[in-house]
Amino acid sequence: MKKPLPSLVGFSEKNHQWFAEGISLAKLAHDFSTPLYVYSKEAICSAYRAYDAACIRPNGTRRARIHYAMKANSNLAVLDELKQLGAGFDLVSGGELARALQIGADPKSLVFAGVGKSSAEIENALRAGVKCINVESISELQRINIIAKTLGLRAPISLRVNPDVNANTHPYISTGLKDNKFGIAFHDVLKTYREAARLPHIDVLGIDCHIGSQITSASPYLDALDKVLGLITQLQLEGITIHHLDLGGGLGIDYGGESPPNITEFTNTLLNRIEEQGFNHLEVLLEPGRSLVGNAGVLLTQVEYLKTGVDKNFCIVNAAMNDLMRPALYEAYHAIVPVQMSSAKPNQYDVVGPVCESGDWLGKDRTLAVYEGDILGILSAGAYGFVMSSNYNTRGRAAEVMVDGNQAYLVRERETPESLFNNERTLNQASTLKQK
Ligand SMILES: *Cc1c(COP(=O)(O)O)cnc(C)c1O
């Protein structure tokens, strides 16, 4: 399988060596060991700036704000850099709320999404004073109303609408079809807004939709947008005013051959449509995740063994499906490159990890010129990489490094085996504890 390399900012190849900004990936692998996630600060900043610049319209008014969907990569260093650039955040759990508060994010820059928010999560979000809770069902709306009443406040909410549009992406990351669990079914939206308007501890602020991820064309967004703008008009006729429109995230990136609209084009297309339809008063929120960080990260791994099979050759590396789950989960493609050119003879390999599952592969049928011991870079691993990693096979999760120019910062230490079973006890130990 021969695909073009993704075009990257912050990572480049010079004189047969790959670099993260000013530092060679070989040096980072040597200094921090592998598997290792490496992020480029410049790549994150440049993607953010592309969004932010497009949020300001030609006449100088700011029409939209960016709320980074931190589930894509929630390392505190990533969050802190984006906060410093002015980003707000989109949260999907109480854990993510705790991360946002940990880096000192302004609660008014936080929106809280998710189809199954617990009472404790809702209470914590309301106590923290988040900007908005995006509500996904009538039961959730009623639950929020009760919790807000106990806290003696009014909960700021949007309803997440399921616009029933096909985002043409992998079924597991498609969220805006009527068969998906997400959002309020299109034909129930008006009735749910009426209920929201009636509830005394609910403050209706906006409307929200998020149709999926790794979307490579603007057209499903425009379809969803038109439907949502129609709803806003109908709601106004009923005396329900919508102040903000949250269009979710989902813009795809180039993993090798995709050509999604670039960030500026994409943002302009959406904002132009909103203005053309006469909704100049609406505050717009965008919640990009992958498109801010996906191409800002590389996973470094070392070749342990080269193994010749009957029909296939295997390049067995020290990273696995527990480190980067996307290939196993979605059959996702990541470009894989040796970080230093070697004199090895090119050969075709399946790049696989040490985990005891045949689903544990990182790349199939790749032509690589490598020796045992060489370092490979798995590209475009900045989004849904580390955050989806697990401890399967009692493998400690990888370390994470952020590079800024000629400086490398260890932003998460490698996990030790002991840390993985620290919270466990044998029955004997547990019964001793119970007696105390
Ligand atoms: C996951 C998610 C996003 C971000 O999606 P990307 O494809 O990473 O841009 C935005 N909003 C919500 C509600 C999400 O669940």
C-alpha cells in the first residue's frame, strides 16, 4: 500500500533524518526511550491560529470562538498551550472538567457535552460555572433542572440536535445519523425546547450539533447547518431566542492522501453561510479536536525483530495497540517512516506490536528499509493516540514529550509496572484492610 506522506507542520525530513522542530527524532528516542509520543508546539499553535484568524471576519468582528475538544489529546501541556492562545474547551466527562480546572481555564470558556452525564458530573459542572451544558435528551434536561434547583441556580444549556446527515466517515465516528445514540432526534427538538423553556431552573442559551469526526468535506456541515438555522427561525417564532450556535468539531486531517478543506477555508465556508442566511447576531462556537492536534504528534517506536513468515514479513516493534489503538479499532491508516535512513534493503512488512492479539497491528503491507534496533515514527498520532491508550498486557503507557524549537519537555512520564497494580490487592490484603 503506497500512499503519499501527510503534509506536516513542525515535523520534517532533512538530510535523511526526521526532526521535530529543531531536534532529531532519533535523539528524542535515545534521550527519552520508546515508545514515545512527541508533540510539536509549533504545529498545535499554527493550527489554532488558522482557526482563530478565520473566526475574525473581514470587517474585524469576531464571529466565532474555538473550544478545543480535549478528548483528542488532553495532556495538561497541550491544554495549557491552547489556553494561552485563547482557546476554550469542550469537555465530555468530569475528568476532563478536572483537567480544565487544573490548568486554570476560565469556567466561562467551558462547554460540557456527552450523552451520559452523571448527576455528579452535572453538579460539578454547574458548581464550577461552565458556560453551557449541551443536553442530549429530555431526561437529562429534567435531571439538570432538579440539580440546578438544589444548587439554587439556573443551568445554562443548549440542546444537541441530531440533524440526521451522513458525514461520510467511519461508522464508529459518525454521530449525526438518526441511528446514532447522539443528540435529540430532529422531530423531537421543538418539543424539547418548549420543555426547556418551561423548566424554571433551565436557561436556554443555544443550539448544538456535532455530526462526526475525520470529515473530509464541508458539505455535510452545510446540510446540518441549514437544518439547524431552520430550527432557530422556528424557535424564534415561538418566542425562544437562541444566542449561540455550536457547530461541534469533526474536521478531518491528512493521514496520507486525504484532502480535507483547510482550516481557514472550512471556517470561512461555515461563517459565510451563517451570514448569508442573515444570522449575523449569532455567537458561533467551534469544537475542533483532531484538526488541532492530529498532525502535531508522532509516536516513536523501536524495531525489536524482523520476522519472515510464509506469506508475510513482520516488523515487530515495541509500540502496540495499547499505545495507539486507531488501527485496531478503525483499521485506521498511519504513515510509518524510519526516522533515519539506513542502508537496509527495502522489504514489505506488517508492522505489529508485542500484544497477544492478531488485531495488534500498526500498519499493513508497508515497504520499509529497516534493521532491527531502528526507530520508526508513526505519523499523525497526536489525536486519539495517547488518550486512547491502555495498560493491556500490563504495559505501562508511553511517555509524552513536547518540543518547542530546540527544547524538548517531558510532559508525561512513562508509567512503571508498579504504578499499574498499585491500586490492586490480593484477597488477603483486602481482608486485612477491611478489618482496620
Ligand atoms: C469528539 C468531539 C469533538 C471533536 O471532534 P474532532 O473530530 O476531534 O474534531 C467535538 N465536539 C464533540 C461534542 C465531540 O464529542
